[in-house]
Amino acid sequence: MATSTQLRREILAGQWDEALCTLYGTEPAVLARQRQRYAAALEQFELYYGPGRQVHVYSAPGRAELGGNHTDHQHGYGLAAAVTLDLVAVASPSDDGFIRVKSRGFNKLDVIDLSEAEPQQGESTHSASLIRGIAEGFRAQGKTVGGFDAYTASDVLRGSGLSSSAAFEMGMAAILNGEYGCGLTAPELAKICQYAENTYFGKPSGLLDQLTSAVGGVIFADFADPKKPRIEKIHTAGLLPVDMTLCVTDTRGSHSELTGEFAAIRHEMESVAACLDGKVLGQVKEQEFWTALPRLRRACGDRAVLRAVHYFEENARALAQRNALVSGDFNAFLQLILESGHASFALCQNVYCSTDVRHQGLSVALALSQTLLEGQGGAWRMQGGGFAGTIQAFVPGALTAKYHNAMEKVFGAGSCYLLRLREQGALRVI
């Protein structure tokens, strides 16, 4: 275990290039940027906590949804991939019973007194609640953990649709697991992070984001039993053609007024399930749904019915996407991506808000993608909750620069991310 000053010198001298190349690739410009990024994080750690501390450096990736849009909360399938944008955390254990975390871009230093295990008043929806909840999650597993000081620098920008929250949570969990030798598995860490987000932060999220950041690669998950989901890791080697780039574009629309829109999707799906004696659509046989269609239209309304159709189709599509990736049929995978995008418009109806038709950033991004990529061997779809946020596109290499420039001309500099899949989940890098 080296001091922050020692590590900074070693990184800038190239002594940790092998570890960095494993995570970010061997392109010289990318490697040079990561050296500087890690060195800067170590320097900032010293600024806040003083020089001479022995430290480790951790990394936790963001993720991109590949399939299963609004299927996980109905106990269906999910498909997501870890990507090379990540959170980096410099950490050093402490013996005073406090966790202190300073995150780049945030003015506040989070200070968590570990003697106060319960959720604290006024702390929900803030990062401090996640840290406290994760520490308590370890204790609930019978693990002894203590304090640490950390500085984090995340490339997974908030609101980018790449789950910056899961990357932060998994970074904190990896630190506790590593510094205190807890020995928990990646899925166990993911469940602790979900517990913290649900119970302490106050967001009733699923588990797919945390699982993907924890395990890495492409994750196919079956949420038939959401407390014990069955997960499969699909390794990234050779998964995408070498001339294919995954692009995610942030349309920079606000989610601040969309909670009701998101909730309505789940509520309407579950209203259909209730008419068929189920709590969620994953407990309903599809043929029973079609047989009861006239009654369901009267009882639940047509939009709810169409969203149920979306669930059945999208759930089957997520499984087909998994099968296409495993068998190496990437053209079939791309066709399924396109079908998923069309279903978002026609069935799930979560591409734009019907109450605010003047703002349709996702629709514009998808239309522009279609103009640039149709017939060129690419594919595009909306990802995430919808109504605002991000789209994804698989872009052939010869069109990557053109696509990137066109999207940023419309949505602004830095809005289009060129991503690589990442095999590694959250881990200690150095």
C-alpha cells in the first residue's frame, strides 16, 4: 500500500499502464488521459485529507441498457452492459468511526458518523444516505466495517442515462469490501447497494443497474423472483464487431417533472395484471391477456393495454437479444434493437410526454439517428425510463465521426458519448 504521492508519481511514469489499459483500452490518447485523471484524483485527495496517507484506488463502471425497457419492475428480463465511463475513488481507511467522501463537482463533504446506523432526518435523496445505508448493509450481513476518507471523480455524469448513482454506490461498496476484507461477492454488493437506495435514499429502484456495475460485462437477469434474480454474465470479448461503436446521446431534457409519467407506466401495467389475478405482468400468461382484451380495454383503458402488450413483446425481445449475442448473430441483435425502439413509440409511449408536445428531444434524436443510419448497418433505440434523457445507437465505424458530430450539433458539445463495453465490474485498480 503506497502513499498518494508515491502512486501519483508511479502513474504518471507509466508504471500502472497495464492496469489502466485493462479497463480503458490501449489507445495512447485514452491512456494519457486516464493517467492524468488518476493523478488528479490523488492530488485532490491530498488537498482534502493531507499528504502522506496510504491509499488504494477503486473503479466502478456506469452502464448502458441494452434491452428490457420497463420489464424489470414487472418481474421480467433485463439486459445491460458495463461501459468504460466510470467513477474513480481514492480511499484510505480511518479509525475514528467516520466516513468522509468528497466528490468532484459537489461542494459538500459528506461526513457519516457510523455510530448512527438509522436513516437520518433530511438525509434522504442525498449521497450521504447512500453511504450510510451501504455501511449498514454490510453490518446486516454480519461484516465489521469502519471509517474511511475518500475522494471520487466520476466520468458518469449525472442525468446521462448511464447510472451515475449505481457507479457511486458500487464505488463505496468496493471500498468497504476491500479495505475491511469482507469478502462479499459482486451480486451481494449489488444487493447491499439496492438496499441503501431503497431504504435510505428513498428510491424504489430495481437491481439491474447495481448488478451491471458490480459484475461487469453484459448482464442478462431474470427477475421472476426479484429478491433472488437469476443472473448471467456474457463476456464482452468479441461481442461487438470491431468496427461498431456504441453511442449514447444525452438529449439534455429534464426529468424533474416526470415522476408521475414514470409511475404511470408501472401503475398501468399492474392495473392490467390485477384484472388477471396477478400483481405484476410477469405473473400473467400472455394468452390470458389476449383472451381478456375486450374486458381489459374497458377496465383499464387502451394505453394501459398497449403498455401491457409492450411488456410481453419487450420481455421476449430481451431474451432474444441475449440469445443473439451468445450465438454471435449481431445482425439479429441489431434488428431487435430497432424493434425495441419502435415499441417505445407505439406501445409503451414513453418517448415524449403527451402533455408537453413542444419538447420531444428523444423523438428528435431518434429521427436524426434514423436519417443517418437507416440502411447503413446501424440501429437505434431509446433507453431508460423515457420521456427525456438518452438514446443509444450502434454506429458502423465509417459513420461514427459523422454521427457524433451531427448529434452534438443538435444537442450540444459533450452530449454524444462514444463508449466501449467493459469486462470488469467494480474493483480495486491499485
